[in-house]
Amino acid sequence: MACLRLLERDSGPLLVPQLVVSEVVYLLETLGTVDASVVAAAERLGVTRVATLDRKHFTVVRPAHAPAFEVLP
């Protein structure tokens, strides 16, 4: 939570790796680093279909580029 507060309050500029940003963005959904990086990559590439067995997280996450992911299988 300290990192989230920093990002919310600091006027920058800050150098923050994409994985860190992804983790903060999806903190409320309690995603781990790997799941958050998949979401970030999908958003960047415009992908809406995700092959995963982790339905718990990927059916809750609302990507920035689509209403929801299509979770496969």
C-alpha cells in the first residue's frame, strides 16, 4: 500500500517498471505479478482471449481495452 500511496501522491517524474504498475493497478483484485503481467500484456496487444486455469482472477479483472476477458478453456 505504501507504493500505491507514492504513485497517487508524487508529481513525478518517476521511473516505474511496467510490472510494478500492473501490480498496483490490479492490487484490489489481489493478482500476483505473473497474472498482472498477463493482463498488462493483453491490454497492450489488444488481446481479449486468455488461456488460463485461473478463472478466479481473470473473470473478475476488467481490462482497460474490453469489457472482460474471454477465459479459455
